[in-house]
Amino acid sequence: MDILPFLRKRLLHMIPVLFGIVLVVFLMVRLIPGDPARIMLGTHATPESVAELRAELGLDAPIWQQFFAFMANVLQGDLGISLVYRRSVLDVIFERLPPTLFLIAYAATLSALVTIPLALWAALRQNRLPDQAIRVGSTMTLAMPSFWLGLNLLILFAVRIPLFPVAGYGDNFPDRLWHLFLPSLTITLALAPMLIRSLRSGLIDVLRAPYVEFARAKGVGEQRVLTQHVLRNALISTVTILGLNIGWLIGGTVVIETVFTIAGLGSLIVSSIYARDYPVIQGVTLVFAILVILINLVTDIAYSILDPRVSYD
């Protein structure tokens, strides 16, 4: 099966998933206590002014009418107007999207750079001191909450030893690498232990495989055996775990961006929940859902590239 029909099929499957997500989020955000109109006008607002603003924002209509109006706008590419910013929700989201995407890509790249050499080192020295040290270190970092780890890194390397900025996103590519190193490192320390354990286990299994011994018997160099025969086959299961955890990572940016004061989608959805900004909450959640689905799609494609036995069928 060619990749294009496969992509079309997966994109069609996205439609009911996204509809279900939109429906659940639409209903859940309206269960949040508080009236957006009263929050916007303040505690001293009169009932008349609150009722007038609710009518202006369309919040006085029955909930089913609000939902169908929202879905009609979504199908036209319109996520509505923010109740707080009084601007298009898409404009607000696109303004905050780059820091979040940069942080996710940075953390995923850093995790891969940490995972591959450590897992390979541990597998080649199984049950020796390096292997035991890596396993103990992975277990320790895996047990640490990400917000607690981020706060400690912030205090240590931004306050006491001012090597990195306390907050911000940066103005250019090198500056962003510098500003987002601590947030990315926090995510890496939470994500890499799972990847190291998975890749180490896969490497140990592949190193014992007959075709690896056969390649060595043929006189193939050790470096070529590790890269072409061992690492590629061991990465198959790890790629799946990475794809699933990047989906988790997208939701985890809410905590990391709040801790490090990054003006991304995570901090946007937190402030929007406090302000009861329904259109922004719905829009950001929809964007998060699309990102997770796309990452799962890329993971499936990468899986089939690494393992020729897997087809697009």
C-alpha cells in the first residue's frame, strides 16, 4: 500500500476523533465554576451589565446552540473571538505556538542525544558499573516530579549560579537555545529514563541475535554492526515509546511553561482557564489534539521505515 492512500485514510480517521475531543472540551469548560462576563466586569458589576455582556458574547443562548454555532465556525476555520483578548483565537494561538513547538522539538532532540549513547553504553556493559549507574540514575530522575525538578534546576542554574536566564523565550535561534535549555533539560530528565530503559532492553536482545553474530563472523566492523544491525533494530520499540511520550510531553508543557514563565500555549491555556476564556481553551485544546495525532502519524511512518516488515496496510 502506498503512503498517500495511507495518509488519506489516517486523516479521515482524525475527523471523528477531533469531533469527540471538541465535544468533550466544549462541555467540560462550561462546567468550570464562574461566569466569564462577571469576571471580565469585576465583582462590583451590576446584574444588568453582566446580562448585557453575556448577551453580547452569546453566553445567554442554550448550550446546544452555542455548540452548533462553534462547530459551524470551526468548519470555516474560525475558532471565535477571545473573551479576554478581544482578538481572533487563531491569532492568539499562532502568536503563542512557536515557543511551544520549539520547546517540544528541543526537548525531543535533547532526549535522543542523551538516550542513544547512554543506552548503548549500558547495553554493551550489561550488569557492570556503568550499566548499574545508568539504571539507578534513570530510576531516580523518573521518580522526580517535573515541576519540582524544574524549580530546583531554576534555583541552581539561574539564581545561585546564573548560567541561564530565569524566564523568556529569546530573540533568535542561539538565544532561544540558551533560554530554553533548562526547560528542555527538565523535560529530558523526565522523558529520557523511559527511553533509556526501552532502548537498553532492545539493544541487549538484538546483540544476542544470530544475525549479529553472523555479521561479526563475516568480518564486518564493530561500528558498522552497531549502527546498521543493532541500533536500527533496537530503535523500533523505542520510537513507539518516544511517539507516545511526545504526546504526553505536549500536555506536560503546561506545567513546564508555567514554571519557567514561557509565553507558549501551555501558559496561555492556564491563564484562559482562570479567566474562563472559553474560545481560547477550546482552540488550544484542539491544537494540542491535532499535534498529538500528527505525532502519532509520524511515529507510524517512522516505525515502517525502521522495520521493512511493517507495511502501510
